[in-house]
Amino acid sequence: MFKFGDPWWLNMLWGAGSLFIFGWIWETSRRSALRKYFGKKTDFLISSLSARKRGWHLLLQCLALASFAASLARPLLGSQLQEVKQTGVEMIIAVDVSNSMLAEDDRPSRLEHAKHEINHFLDELTGDRIGLIAFAGSAILVSPMTSDHSAIKLFVNSLSVDSVSTQGTNFKDVLSEAERAFDRGGVESLNGVKPTRVLVIASDGEDNEPGGISEAKHAVDQGIRVFTLGFGSEKGAPIPMRDDHGALIGYKKDKAGQVVMSIPSDEGLGKLAEAGQGTSYHSSFSESEVKNLVQDIDKLQKADFKSRMATEFDEKFQIPLFLGLILAFLDLLFGERRRTKLSWRGRFEVSR
């Protein structure tokens, strides 16, 4: 079985072919232009240049470029089937999509920063079964638990404040929805060890509804550990309002006409994580908090999920890379001058 690990680079093959055609046309048109302006003198002016050698130069350069592109595409040759076991935890990631997440004290906004951090978090995970919840005043299950992390990334990137119709922030509803999602999508492990269930809440911490702490304690009784990742600055920021084209038209105001300042609550998120026997971090652009969160989750009890058969591939990028280097070296050896025969006439050598 043969395939490419990064097939995008194969687009460069079209570039190499186009470069060869463009170079050939340019060389032909250049000679035609010289003949047009200098007539018979053209043969004398370019007599020392070999059109054939210049053509070989162009061909070797384009073939070398194509070989390097094929190497970057990482050709893979399948060798054998092997059993791959998935070991990890069952996890639900809950993302706050309330209007307060539009505040721009995290650039470009709290929500966009949260999506970036979650994608980075997913890159650090291996083997875990992951689901996704979007929440504001209510919570909805966007994706049930799956081992396909790339699919979860697609759902994360599509989140917006329009993903949930009810505005506000209700952690109690998030925890209840997570418990139902674990019950519906949980699987039995192969070795009899029950996997730890983890809920990761990404939010600015503004909880407008009571009952979150008591629900977190109830989640622990159901075998769920709660972790939180906070966003926003200590000073807070107003909530921008934009038109359909994304242009800023003002900031959200209260009934008295005053601009509403959204202040994150790291304390609230900390208490929620403490009640859920997890840890709480406030995200910064250093991304160290994500690594710490991954390390905390790695310490939890994991289980072997259903195994699958996969083809083991051998990297063969060395072959086109070596070929490209040889072609580039040959290009350096080729000259562009025409070989001339010399005859001896007295004290002077003349070419003929």
C-alpha cells in the first residue's frame, strides 16, 4: 500500500511543470526578439551560448524541484498490519459561547483565544475519546464522544455565540448535559478498568445561575472530574456589538445606558474545579497552562478502549530527496557555453 503523508506538496509538481513551460517559451521568445532587432548579427552575438545546454539546465532544475516536492509530500509504503490499542480517558470539552466571550481583552476575543487553546489542547492528547458541548444560558451536545480528534477540531472552529440560542452562563446545565453525554456515549474498557471521565470547561467564569458547585459535587459521585480553563483579563472589557459586516457599532449597555463591563471570575472557576476534584488554570498566550492541564489529566486512571487494525507505513522521503540532490548537482556541472574547436595559426589561436 502506497500513499503520501503530506500530499499538499504534490501541488508543487504543477509548479515545476509550469516553470519548465514558461522557461522554454521565454527562451524561445528571447531568441526571436534578438533576431528581430539584430538580424544576422544575432548568430554572432549568441554564438558562444548553447541552446541545448540551456534547455538541459532548465529541465534539471525543474526535475530537482519536483523531486524535492515529492520528498516533502512524505511518500509512505505500507509494510504490515498491526493492532493498535487506544488508551486514555473519556472526556467532554465544554466551551462557553455567551456574549461575554466576545470581549476583546484576549485578542482577537476570548472566544477565539479559547478555540485556539482547545485546538492546541487536542494536539497534546492521544488515545482519549472526546466529545464537545457548547453552552451559554443552556447547554447542547455538539459532538458525542469520538476518537477522531480532527473532527472535534472542526466542530470547535465552527463555534460562535449563535451556537446556543439562550444567552447567559449556566454551569449547572453544562454539568448535567455532560453527565447525560457520558451515560449515552460511554464504552466499556477491554481490560475491565473503568476509564476516568473528565469534563474540561473553557469559560470566562461569569456564572449567572446558581447550583453549579452542588452539581459539580454530584458529578464527582458519578465518576466525573471537573477541570476549568479561564479566559479574559482581571480588569475585564466591554462587550462589542458589530454589524453583519463585522464593523464595530458600539458596546453592550445595561438598562441605565451604561456600558457593561465583563469581568472574568477565576475565583468562580477555581471553586467549580475544586468541587469537581480537578484543577483550574487561567489561559495565557504562553500555552503553558494547556500543558499543565494535559499533565494533570495524564495522571488519572486510563483504560484500554477497543483496538483497531492499522497499516504500519515506512517513510520513503529519502529516495526523492537523494534524486533531487543528484539532479541539482548535475545542474551545477553543466555549463552554458558552446564548445569551440581551436586551430593554430602562427602566434594566435582562432576558433572555427
